[in-house]
Amino acid sequence: MSNEDRIKGWRSRRKDSNYAVGTGVADWRLDPAALFEAKATPAVLLKPLLARLQGEPHDSVAARRAVYEAVQAELDAEITRSEIDETLADFSRRRLRLIVRLLEQDIRAGAQVFAPGYMPVKLVAEDERLAAAHARRVDRRKQDEAREARRHASRNDIAFEIELPQGEAGDLTILRERLHALHEGHHPLNAGKGRPVGRTLLALFVYQLRVIHGESRIALLWALVGPVVLLTLISSLYILMGTHFILGMDVQTFSLLGATTWIMFRQIVFRSSTAYISARGMLNFQGVTPLMCALVQAFIYVSVYLVVFAVLISAGHALGLITLPQSWAGFILYVVLMGCCGAAMGVLFGSIATFWHFFLRLAPVIERFLQIFSSVFFVSEQLPEHLRPWILWSPFAHGMQLLRSAYFEAYDSQDASLGYFLTSLVFMMVVALAAERLARPNVQPM
């Protein structure tokens, strides 16, 4: 732009009665004290922008753009000078762009933007939306920082401390005094050693029983009804085909062992895996770990289904439908070992779910697939020779057939291997514990 063009522009602006050289120069500067306040209104940017626009050439889009860029540069300089947090700086830049967009729309529409009290019509609503989004980003960042701090404390085995509101500090002092009084009542030998593991397990066991009693009575009833329904379906299929004995085993007892043991296994897998990832509330208590919560669930359901076995076998024998086991000890041992398999699978599933939250939705699909290859509906000796390896790769099939061998005097499985079953069980436990150790920092107290 030449000097003649500048003089012509000055003369044309001077003809405007609302214009004077240097108009609003005092209002040009951004106020850092008000600019970055938590509840600053859009006026802290709008007023300096209007003052500068009125005092500079603004007859063309290019001239106004120069003013907008100057204000943007001044805002960036204030952000750098005041060392403003990047989240708040981004909000201020977004607010300036919003004001420029709405202001430019009004100028092109012929609105009197320099009139006293002017403000774009949509500015308040749009600024509130922008402020709400900024507040969400701030909250999300605080949550991420708190989560990372908890994870760091857990991985390094250090205390995680948070700043409490003043109203809660007194309550915390009272709670500490009462906890100290409770700890003084412990046996002197246990002082300073923390709560014994046995006591913690017993407390968790009692708590979970009360939860089941208060909320899941139907679940306990289904523990009896579910096996009855499944064994009825299995027995019906064999009876309809004219089969009443399978390799010397009566169909009703054969179905009872398969149905009840697998339902127990399935319940342990699902309950223990869910308990592992939902133990965050319990972790605030001394000595409680996610692994402990999962094992308590497994122990509860092993105990429940041992009772279910006793009820169904006794009632079925009284009705002449179920035969009694040849060895109660061997039968109970293999039921407990299948429960241990379920506990290992549950801990493994729960550990995976801490990294991939969608995984537990796939757990029922995996369980159904395993059920087909686990000798629930049939044993490997019923199949042709070339199909048996497809069943015997599963350690659960070995466990189920060893269970039936211990129960029935007439059946002694030639395919099931006790060594393979126990080795697989130990391997699953080692893998589950390794996965739990990796996943433990991801389960933080609530």
C-alpha cells in the first residue's frame, strides 16, 4: 500500500463522525488479569477486538484479517508471558476464533458492530457450549492424572495420597482414630504385621455370603434347578435313542455328573473373573486384593455345588434314579480339581479383561466351545478312534472322565490321563498368576 492510498484511507475514515485518530487505543490491549480467569466472559476478548478494529482500517476483508491476526498474536504473546496451561490456552484461542467468526458474519450482514452494548446474538450460547467442552477436557485430564498417580503408587508400592476437602479432613481424623482403636485390639503377635490372610479371606467369604443371601437368592435356587434342567435334556436325548447305559454308566447319573460339574465350572469362571475386575471398592480395606476376591467367589461356588451334588444324589437315589458313587473321596477330589480349573480360568479371564474390557463378552462363547470338547455330553470312548484326539486335547475332558471313573465302578477311562490333567492344571494356575501379576496395577481402588 502506497502513501497516497494511506492518505486517502485516512481522509475517508475521517469523514466518518464516529472515527477519530487513535480511537479506543487505551482499550486495545488485552487484560491478562481478566483474560484467563476461570469465569471470564467473552467480553474480555470482544471489547479489545472491537476497539482495535474501530481504530484501524476495517473497510475490507484483508484489513480486518490483519486486525484479527494482530489480536491473535497478542493473545499468544500473553499466553507465553503468563505461562498459561495448554488446555486453558487452547480454550482462549478457540474463544477468539468463535468471536471473530460471529463478528465477521455481522459485519458482512451490515450490523452496527460499533454501537454501544453490541454483542453477537449467538455468542453467549456458543461460548457456553465451548466452556462446557473445556470443563469436560479439564475433568478428563484430572481423572487421567489421578489414574496415572494411582497406578504409579501401586506399581512402586507407595502410599497414594490425595488432597481432601476441608470438610472431610475432620471425618478422616475420626476414622483414623477408630481404625487405630480396632487395630489395638489385635493379638500382640500380629501387631504391625497387618491383617492375617486367613482372617481377611474369612471376612470376604462371610460378606459375599451375605450379598448372595440379600440379593441373589434366585441364583442359589438356580444352582439346584440349572443342573436338573441340563441333566434332563442330556438324559432325554439318550433315552429317546433307546440308550439307558453308557459304557456301564446309567444315563441319569452320567448326565448329572456332566451337567452339575460343568455348570459349577462355568459359574466359577464367570463369577471369579467378574469379581476380579469389580473389586475396586473392596481394595480400600486392608489386606484385600483382586486375586483374593476372585478366589473367594471360586470357593463359594465350589462349596455351593458340593451341597448341590449331595442334595441331587441323595434325592435321586431315594427316587431310584441316581446311583451312589463307589468312592466319595475320589469323587469330591475331582469335583474340587475341576473347581480349581475354573478358578484359574476365571483369574486369567479377569486379568485379560483389565487390558481389554470387551473380553468378558467373549467369555460365554469360549465357555460354550470348551463345553463341546470337555466330555460333558459324552466321553471319548464313545467316539471313533480318529476323532478322539479332538476331544482329548482338552484337559477338562480328562478331568470329567477321571471324575466319572472315580464315581462309577463299571467305568474306567482308558483315554483320560491323570498326569496330563494335573500338569495342565498347574500350567493354567501359573499362567493365571503371571497374568494377574501383570494386570494387578490396572485394578485401582475406587
